Amino acid sequence: MPEHGDRPAAIVTIGRNDSIKQAAAKMLAYKVGCLIVNDETGKYIGLVTERDIAHFIADSAEHRDSARVDQIMTGQIISCAPGTPASEVRKIMATHRIRHLPIIENGVVLGILSARDIMDQQLVEDRAAAEEVAMLSNCLKSIDLAEAVEIAAVEVPKLFGAGNCILCLHQAGQEDATPELLSSNRCPCLGGYVEDAEAAMQPSAENGYCTDRISPECESCGGKGPRVVIPLDVVGLKEAGIGKEKHLCGYLCMCDLKPAIASNRELISYKAKLTREILTAHLTNATRYQQARLSSLTDALTGVGSRKLLEDKLQAECARAERYKRPFSVAIIDFDHFKMINDVLGHATGDEAIRRLAACMKAEKRVPDVLARYGGDEFVILMPETKATDARVLLERIRVKAQAIRLPQDTSVSISCGVAECDLEHNDPRDVMRRADLALYDAKNSGRNCVRIWDATMAQLLNANDIEIDRIKTLQRRVAGLSEKAEKMFMESIWGLVQALEAKDAYAKKHTENVMHYAVGIAQTMDLGPKHVDLIRRAAMIHDIGKIGIPDAILYKTAELTAHERVMVEQHPMIAVRILEKMSFLEREVTIVRHHHERWNGQGYPDGLAKTAIPLGARIIGAADMFDALTAARAYHASRSVCEALRILTDSAGYELDPDVVAAAVTWFENIARQCAKPLSQLILDDLFQWPRGPERSRACTDLNADPQTSQPEQRPVMVALACGEADTEPGSFNSLR
């Protein structure tokens, strides 16, 4: 930071016996607000300011011509040395209630600092600090939590000129336990020791986030003060089985700051405050994304891996085995007579039996083994570097342990296991799973409660039609039911992430919820059918998830976006695609999300599609998104009424929007107006959420792919204008909105 005492400054002096009139003339001539007062020998004895002159004239106007400078000057000599930091200069001025401060060295006046100089410099420093911290937001693009922690531990110290840094996060209330996340050790103090962590994480009124205190442990390891401690508080999504939100707290601790930066505590606190907000937001997003991802890889009932996790791990293990010619085995474990347990003891007991069997297998399996729930009562264990004979030993141990499980009415349980070893010559995930399933079938036919290893003789079953059709159908139903549960949990997690993203933007709260409501209302009015409506609802729920990859400085900017910034914002549909493309059950929704900013005239993004080339769901969400943007208060425009927004939509029909979709929206609004017993012109937003969505279908929507020229979109603005009342509307007025 620049030091004010080193700044060159013009010095204008005046004698103590000179008149006030001369002092005023000198100030006017040199355009200064303060003069150095010297005695007859040229020695500095005080200051006279324009305020001193003004006060004297106001109080003693009749003596102003004869008054001398020494009668009104400030005789108290208060000064600072060259190189005094701006923060210290501010303290001196505030303490002595002065607006000008001479810079003196060895009795010689080198310059004068004014309050205006200090304010200007502070504005420059604050603006530079804000820009530096904003750059941090661009660096924190990763949504992997561990990677985000590492990036923060590298980038944040650069803002403060810190030599050492460590970031620590632990479960709230478990400060003494091993941290859940700890950045790579960039601190000489192992573990980033912070004595009295709770006190250190509370910014004080005097020092803000900066303190000269440093623990003996840190000092003995080479740590140097001052130290900056930024407290962090991260709240994630609700955790399955607990019902409470994941809560991480901790700190980012830095020490050994550069002297030029360490001297300005006010600037450090300002930077730390901004950094804390950015870090908390990014770490919260990364935590919630990680939770959402893990929920799709974890079985909610048992806590073991999901079918998706098994598929990913099995594919990777096959590739590894093919490359290094190393064996692995797969075992399928089936709960014997599970349907009888459900029928006799109830489904709650059946769920408890599944959980206890999963816990038994987790306790017995080896660390590298992958345990996943394959179906309703089936599990799979993937065992790397393991031959089938060795796998059988583990499975026999699990089988014996499972027999010790006791259910109500002293009911015992048993399992059947089929195991197969990969074929290094024909290594295919489907083949090894099919062989393990045949071995399981053989175990069932052998009386259950046993382990069977696949051998070549079982291959005859592939063409012998001996596998019961009913069993296959039952397995398919179980897998379908499990997939539905996993999809539901994942969508709930994604919804939590969307809400967290919108909570940071005062203008976008409930935007996604509103768009979902409007899109579903339009879709139902178009009589698309329950499955198609649900598809659109799910797509609307995640349509803005890609904004998680846009820097906050751009996403929440209140001023007009630059061309470069607008290009970055327009990347959010593709960012959403990259986030969701591996979720196979969202394949149709991802297509809609990708194209919801396409326009009927082909001038949208990202692919410039036009008319019916745009998926219908995307056209509906695009109209719903536009309507919510129009009726919501934004930084760049005030909220519009329902009637005015609808008028703009109809003006855009056939140009930016699908005319059939707009016609459906008009019909839906008219239905609501009738239900509310009020004219369309008096409809308010609350009315749209109060009444159920009408089933009536717009006659203009009979053919969704009809020629837009036959729909006559130019007549719809007239219809709405008559219903809403006369008002001037500029066509395409939405073009000025983001």
C-alpha cells in the first residue's frame, strides 16, 4: 500500500504577522485550503485553514481587515512522520479532530495531508481490494469440495501477501475431532494450530479479522505475526437418515503478512470480510453439489453404494483388469425368503433386516471391496485383485454371520450367493454380472443358504430357458422401484442446491419455483399429458443450475453487463449440461435445459435453433422464464403487472416465443380470471398461485407443430389489450432484459 508521508506535496507558507486578508488571497491564488505559518526566523509554528478564516469573519466581521494570522491560527503542533500509513493518519485526525496534518522530518515541513487526500486514497484502496477479491471468485470455479478448499488455500494468501495459510473445516460441534477437510499443509505449524479457535474466529471491533497474537506452537515452527483468521460457516443439504442439514464450520488462517499490507489493518479487515462472503458462498455450493452427487451414489436405506456406483466401479475395474491382466470377482448376494418376511413380519421389519444384513457385509468386507445394493433384496460385492476361490472364503464368512441375525418372533435369516471371476480374454461388465447371476440361480436351486462359483457347465443355462420369467420381471420391478427412489433423492438434493443459489440473489428469490408453476400451468392448459407435464416440471426445476459456474461478480452485478460478461452468462445452459449429462435418468430434461434460451426467430442461444426445432418443453419454459423476469423486480427494471407482462408476451409471439405457447398462457390466465371473478386487467400474481391450473386447452394449441402463420399471432395483442385495457406496449420490449 502506498504510504502518504512519501507523497510529494506543495507547501505554501505565510508569516504570523501577515493579515487574514493576505492569507485568504494566498489560498485563492495557490488553490489550497491550508497554509503553513512560520515565525520571523522561518520556523514552523502552526497552521491556518480556510475554515479558521471563515469562522473569524463570521464572529468578528468588523476587525477582519486588521486581524493577523497568529490570532486565528492553530498553534497546537500535531504532525506525522514520512511513511506514516494511511490508517494511522486517519486515527490521528480523528483523535484530534483536525482536517489537515503536516508531514515533518527533523523540524522541516515536507508536505500537508488533508482529510480529502485520505478519503480519496481510501476509496482507491477499497476499490482495488474489491477488484482483487472479485478475482478470487473467478478462481473458485470448481464444484468439487476438496478441490475448492485447495484452490482457496492457494489463492486467498495472494490477496493478503501471506507467507503461510491453512484452511480447516470440521463438523459443527466437533471442533476437537479430526477435521473433515484440511488443505494441504502450507503452514509451518502442523495442522494449522489456532489456539482458542472460537475466540480467534470472532472478529473484534478493534482489529477486525487481524491480530498480532500468534500461538507458541506456531511461533516455534517458524510462524510470524500478524495473523488473519477468517471464520467460515458452511450449511449444506439435509442428510439422509438424520434429517438435519450438514453443517461445517472452521477457519482460514494466514500469517507472515508482508509489512506493507500488515500495516493497514482497516484494509485487511475490508478484504477479509469480502473474502469470507465469497468463500462461504463457494464452499456452500461445493458442499451441496457433493451431497447431491453422493446421494445418487448411495443407497438411502442401507448407506451402501447404489446401482449407479456399482456400474461406474465395475466399468473401471474391467478396464483395469484388461490393462494389467489382473483378476477380480463379483458376487451377488440374495436374501432368502425375503417376500415371506415382508408378508409375515411387515415391511418395516423387512427394511430393518435389509439394513442389518448390509451392516454385516460392511463389517466383513475388505477396504478395497465395493458393496452396493443391486435390487430390493440383492447386494453385489466387487472384489478387486481377488480370484473366485478367495472370494468364496469371504462370502462364507458373511453367510455365517448373516445367520446370526435375529428378527422378531425369533426369525432367522439366510442368504444365497453367486460369485464369478472376470474372464481376462473376454472382459465385459455384463458378462461377469450374468455369470454371477447364474451362479446365484444355481445356489437357489441347490436349497439356498449356500455359495456357488460360476463354472462353464452353467453356461448351458443361457440357452436352456431355465431362468423363471417371473423372477426376471420381479427383479426388473425391484430395480425400477429403487431407481425411482434414487431419482427422487437426487432431485431433492438438486432442488436444495438451486434454492441455495437463488438465496444469494435478492432479485431472484423463488425464480425457479415461479417458473416451474408457470410452465406446468401452460403445459397442462396445452393438455400435454401427466408424463410430459412432469418432464417439464423437472426441467424447469433445474433450468438455471448452470449459473453455479458463473462468477458471482457477474451473476449479481446490478449495472449493465459488458459484452464479455454477457457471453459468460450465456454459457450457463451448457454448464448445466456438463453437470447433469452423466445422470442418464435426466437425459430428456437436459435437452430441454440446454435449449430453454433458444428463440422462435433463431436468435437465441446456445445453438440458434428456430421454431419447432426447439423442444416443446424448452419453448414453454422460455415463455415462463420471460414472464417471471417481467413480473419480478430486478436491479435493471421495476416489476410489471400481470396484464402488462402478458401484453409483452403476446407482442413477442411469433418473434421470440412460440405463438401456440403464448396462446396457452393467455387461455390459462383467462381461466384463472374467471375463477377469481375478476377481469384479466385486475389479475395479480397471487391469483396465479391461489387457483388450481385449469385443464382447459387453448384451441390455438390443437396442433403444436402447426404453421405459425395460421395462428395469426399479430391478433393476440389486440385480444389481450381489450381484456386488460388500453396501454402502449413496445414490441420486443423484453430484448432489453437479461
